[in-house]
Amino acid sequence: MTSDSKESRELSDRYNPSEVESRLYKWWEESGFFHAEESSTKPPFCIILPPPNVTGHLHLGHALNQSVMDCLCRWKRMSGYNVLWLPGTDHAGIATQSVVEKKLLEEGTNRKDLGREKFLEQVWAWKEQYGNRICEQTRRMGSSLDWERQVFTLDEGVSKAVTKVFVDLYKQGLIYRGTRLINWSSKLESALSDLEVEYKDVKGSIWHIRYPLADGSGSLVVATTRPETMLGDTAVAVHPLDERYKDFIGKEIALPLTNRKIKVIADEYVDREFGSGAVKITPAHDFNDYEMGKRHNLQFINILNRDGSLNEQCGEYQGLKVNLARKKVIEDLEAKKFLVKVEPHQHSVGHCEKSGCVVEPFLSEQWFLKMQTLADPAMRVAESGTVKFEPENWTKTYLHWLHNIQDWCVSRQLWWGHRIPAWYCDNCDFITVSEKSPKECGGCKGKNLRQDEDVLDTWFSSQLWPFTTMGWPEENELQKTFYPTDILVTGHDIIFFWVARMIMAGLKFKGDVPFRTVYLHGLIRDSQGRKMSKSLGNSVDPVEVIEGYGADALRFTLLSQIASGRDLKFSQQRLEGNRNFMNKIWNAARFTLSVLEDFEVPEDGYIPSSSDLSAADRWIVYKTGKCEDEVHKALQNHRFSDAANAVYSFAWHEFCDWYLEFIKPIVYGENASEKKATQLVLAQTINRLVRLLHPFIPFISEEIYQKLPIRKDVLMLDSYPTPSKDKAWLAIGSEQSALEMDLVREVITAIRNIRGENRIKPGVKLKSRVAPKDDKGQKIVSANRNAIMSLARLEQLDIQQEGSLAKCAVTPVSISGIHLEVVVPLEGLVDFDEEIKRLTKVLDKVRKESAGISKRLSNENFLKNAPEDVVELGKKQIDELSAQIKVLEGALERFR
RNA sequence: UGGGGUGUAGCUCAGUUGGUUAGAGCGCCACGUUGACAUCGUGGAGGUCAGCAGUUCGAAUCUGCUCAUCCCAACCA
């Protein structure tokens, strides 16, 4: 224990978050308090930070995410664990390339003009600037990350690992190159995975077009939302059992506008009810048509260029973008009388998640990863509970997705990312896939090799994050100590993108799950429940919040609201409320320190003699233990809001509202040994309180801690208080002391209530008589006379059974079998009407309650079936209530 | 169409295995600066627990149905 001089124990008048936060964070970081040992006698605890993108800045989602992780890490660190919280950033291929391209556009240039090399230089410059900025912002949250181990997804080591994984998977036949229909973003000019497509409902039209038979013997009508794709039609399909089209099957159609001949085929996929019951088939531009094209061996005609314009297959329409082509095709169809009708039609259209453009199904040669063999073990670990999802209903969502998993298109036609380690030969068709740049073709030994231009999907490297951050594929101590990590904390929006893939990759390459628990929190919405987005202008910058309210207030707000995976609404009011909480704690600490000015720290383990301890002293120690227990259990179950709320109500409504008020007459009083005992309880309690608070509000707690008379050097390295520790100290408190305080509090509240309801000003001191019904009550009230007088603002307190009741307010009080009456003479103070009103109200309430219980007790079935203690309780209550009714009726009678 | 949430005070949400009078924060009303704090204190008002039916001595809690609302997935020629 450390004891400081008086001067250093003072806290400034006002808490200044920004000054304190930057000073303390710097101190913590430079002292190496965030650093984890590669191996240690302490048990390990490890969390990998979901790496933020280097695109821009932190948003509230990060703030939430980090508040949770930092709370866990600080709690575990204080609980004696060797804690590694591993930071890093993500290159975020598409996202970062997009923002840089946007910037270039504003500067009047573009990536194609710059060329690959120059463009990448620009992106790296961007990364330097924003990558650092985002780390600075993360520091401002107070996140206790081991910065010495920071990793970036394009670091050399990580890149090597990514390449190795690609090569291994290729050699095992799990990665293959193939020409298939994929999602294509014509704005990015790149392939996308299924997950990167966002479906939105769009109001469009459905066009009915007449398709004549080639032999002139008739025609049928097809319905389509995309008439321009008819340029790529290679069949018309009808249902085999559809009577209307029976005779058409097998015949040829002369496609309008081009006059190309296509067949009418029969396929059960066709819905007879929809549209005309005849479907145009465009295998190269629709996923269903693609499947049908394969089934019927149809021709695949690609009508698009990479930029979304129509290609040379389209004759006079060549060069037009899809929208314009559609317009022209319709005009031409109408002019040539092929257009039958147009109807409005709402349907969902895939959009590129990043660029916003319409996604085209596009026939293209890409790299794919076979997922089925990876998915199977990933399903098993979720089923067996080796990986636990919290809340657990996400397990179902996860399994469902894995069950229906499709191969993953991993190549992107971008420049920013991990280049695909594949080389093509100019002489033969052989593809050389290798970790190192090959000298010759693996097939024909030719020397003219070109590396694949494409890069890998960002998530391809992200899936390896839990072990590439630890230096894999090299074996090392770090991985032995910390892999598998303990818990992944993330939003449920990336459960497929990231969580599922990490599990598959971890099992594949490390032979073990990457984390034991997946904690999925909800997303942050604005106060109206809308998603936060830049376009809506409702997104909140956490740094601005921190500047206005302090990091602690922000953290506490988020932590006190996060529960059971639900989305949470962010409100200014809550933030203010919690800023006020910080203020409350600050002031409570200031007051505490002023009370402890002349306090001398006794030896370790010293316990004051019980005669010197007040009821409040024993009570607050008891409540401290209760609160510690609650917080500890809540944290173990990841119920952060429960933990935050428990500590909040303890700090404010028990410690501040009652304890600090209660001890005032003692610490300002004459009895030196009582004062000393109380000072010790106060010093110990505030010490435990700030330790308890630290994982939630690290800055203000550490700042206060540094001024406390009883403390160690650093709060964040001190131990986390739990009832299992310091049993000798906590034994001061007891259930009995809680009971005693409850009674005292009830008496005080009763007098305050009489004062308030009768509009007696707080400045007016009252006389009161407390009439205990037995010795126990008598003793308790007497022992706490000073506190009652002070907190109820009395000038006189008589404790006696007998006394006048005339013109007196009377309130019965009962606590666990102890009964007493609180009597306040009102003569000359008030108009009695108010008191009559008050008494009537109380009486009504008590009668109602009594009636309810009587009714239950008179029910034979209840007496027969209910457990004995429930029945007993009811009987006891009826007795108490009846006594109270009598007292209240008497009081009321005397006023009439 | 399928899957999953949610519906409790004016607002945001707690409410464990059914069991006293359903809680908190903010907001609201009244009074107030008493030697930490007006970012405060004391007192108070405010709820048919979405609706209906059922199980039970007893339901916010369990079951079924209905309504509202949100998210995810699929289909959409």
C-alpha cells in the first residue's frame, strides 16, 4: 500500500476528460501495461481485434465493439490473466481502392491513366495517413491493445501466409480456375462474391414481347424485365405440360430485331402461372437461365463488355450502356409491332455493395474456392459446441448458410490487394501456381510467363487473421500460448463474410477453431432506429462524442445498453446521463478525499473493532460484496449491461445517496475512534469501487485511484475485486446490517415523504417521534439517531412508544418483522387537507394490496398447491398490512 | 415464401427456473442551493406487460392463434 502526502490527494474541481485521457493513455502505453508476454505463468486470454478498414475513420460500431473487448480485456487483466488484445488494420481491397479512385477523380485523373504501379503508390500513401488515423482514434477509446504486435493485412509476413494458403489449396484441388456466371460490378469492373451483392426492391416494368415462329405458323409471347438481354437469348422455355405451348416445343423462333433462330424447349423450372408462361432464356446473363443452358446444352452468348456496355454481339446496339440499350430495344420492338404490352413491376435487383451500381450476371473466367469440404468440419464444431455462439440462435443461421454454401469466387479485378500467385505461359495452357515467382513454366518449361493480373478478395486474407497475426505459418510461442483465442467480438452483419470463413480456415490450417466463443452484438442505430449511414447524415463520429463527453461516458453508454445481441439505439440523452454519472463519481471522490485528509492508513489487514463501526459502515461493506458478486457474474456471462447497471446503482444510489450522507455526522463529529473506523471503511470502499469501475470507465477510475490513500501503483494492473478475495474485510458486512440499514432508510424516507407530500420546505426542521413496537426496533433506531436526524432534517427525535397523536402525520413501517410508527406533529406547519390526502392515498394502496392477498389466501386450491413458504409469506403480510391499516385509519380519523 | 427477432411507463430498455405491490435511466410535476456534485438533492405522478384463447391455485413469464414492426435468406421471366 502506498501513502501519499496531502497535496497529491486533491482532485481538480472539474473533471477534464480530454486532458486526463491523453495523459493516462500515453502513460499506460509507454509503460508497456498493454503488452502481453509470449509465455507466462498466468493463464492466457486473447482477443483479436476485428481489423478496421484503412478507408477512413472509426464509427460508433467500432466504438461499441471495442468497448466490449476492452471491458473484457481489462477485467481479465485485473483478474490475473496474461491478456493479449491484438490490433491490426485491413487493406479492404474494394473499399479502399474505391475511395482512392474517387479522390483521383476529384484531382482530374484516374487509375488507368496512372497505371498499376503509380496507382498503388497512391493507395499506400492513403493507407499511411488513414491507417494511422484510425489507430489514433482507437487509442482515444481507451482500448488496451498490445500495439507492439500490430499487423496490417498487406504486411510481408501476412502476404506470404496468404500466398501459401492459396498455393496449398490449389495443390489440393480446392482452388480452381473456371469460366462461370458470376456477379459483376461494371463500375468496379470486377467480379464480386455472392455476399457482396445487396438486393434491393426496385420499381420497374415487365415487357411482354411477341416472338414469332420461324416458319411463320404463329407466335408466342414472353415476359421480361430486361428486354435488352434478348440479344443474348438462345432459347424460349415453356413448361412441358402446358397445353397452350404443347405444339411449340422443338420449333424454331425467329428472334425479333436480330432474326437469329432459337429453339423452344420444355423445362419444369418454368412457372405456368407467371407472365405468359413462356420464358426467354439468356444463359450468359441470368443465373437460372445459366443452369437451364447447361441442362439443355444451349449456346452461351455474352452480350456485355467489362464496363457494362453492349459488345460486338449486339450489332447496332454495340457500345450502348445497358439502360440506353434497353430503351432503344423497346423503341425498336414497338416500331416493329413486337411489343404487346408493358406493366409496372416491382422486383429485387442486385446492387454492388460498395459502388452501388447494378450487378450484372456475367460470364467470366475466375478463381474459385470449393467450399463443401471446408464447410463440413465447420458445421460440426458449431454443432458440438466447440465454438459457442452468443446469443446461441445464431448457430442456426450459421449452419443454414454453411449447409447451402456455394463455391466462393475469390478473384477480383482490382489492383489493391494480394496478387494471385498464378502465372500463365505464352507457349502453352499450363498455369503455374507457386509461392515464389517461377523461373519457367511448370508445363512446357517456357520462359515467357505472365502473372495473373488479379488480386484476392479481401476476405480471403481476413479469414486467416486469427493466426496470420501471430506469425503463422512459422511455429512460435505466441501461437502456442494464445491460439485458439478466447472470444471473437463482432457484429452479426459479418457472420458469413468473416466468422464462418475464419472457422473454416482455422480448422483447415491450424487444425483447431480460431476462437471458442463468438459474441455477436447488435448494430448501432440512431435514436429513431434507423441504420447509421453517411447518406442519411445520421452517423455519429465517436471522436466527436469523446471530445464532448469523454471516452468513459461513451463507453459506459454503450456498455450499459448492449444486451442479448439486440440492436441498440444511440441517444444523446443517455450519453448525457452517463456524463452526469462521471461527474457524480468525480465529486464523490473529491468529497471522499476531503474526508480522508487526516486519514492515516493502518497496517494491511487491520479491521476496526465492531463497536466503532456504524450500521452504514457494515451495510456499505455488505453491499460492496453484493455488487462485486453481481458484476463478476454478469461479466462471466457477458451480460455487460447488467454489470454496468449494477455498478451504476451501487455507486450512485448506495454509495453516494446513502453512505456518504450517512457518514457526515460521524466524520464531522466528536467520536475519534468511530471517525477513524469510518474513514477506513470509506477508503477501502472507494478503492474497491474504482477497481470495480475500471473495465467500464478506465480513465476516470485510474485518475481517481491515483489520489487514493489506499492503493497500489497502477489501477489497471491492480486486482479485480470479488467477494472471494478479501473475505476478512468483507466479513464486516452482514445480512443483519443490511436489515438494520433498510429499517433506518425506511424511517428517513417516511419522514421525507411526509415533508414532501405536505409541501413542507426542506429548510424547515421537523420534530419527530418514532414509536418502536419492540426492543429490536428500539435499539436500531437509537443507534442511528444522528443519521436519522441529519438525513431527515430533524431538530428533535424522540424514540418512545407513548405520545400524543393529535394533529400528527403517522406512517407505519415494517421490515422483516420489525414494526414501528413514524410520527410527525404537523400543528402550525401545514393545512391538514394535504395530510388527509396523503393518508388516504397510502391507505388505499395498503387496502388494495391486502385485499389481493386475502383473496388468494381464501382460495382453497392455492393453500393446497402453493409451496408452504409462499403461503406463509402471504399470512405474514396480511398481519402486517392489517396492523398498518389500523394505524392509518386511526390517523385519518383524528384529522376529521 | 422460409428463418429469426421485437412488442412492458411519454422515450430507451431490464425483468433469471411462473409466486409479495412489474423495475431502472431519461423526460414530466412540486419543492429546494443543507459544508462533493444544479452534470445536484428530496418527494411525486405515470403501466389492462400488443390482442385473443388456453394450461395453472397463480402468467409480463409457458402453449396456440391474431395483429404490428424489424432483420436475414430465397424467388421474382
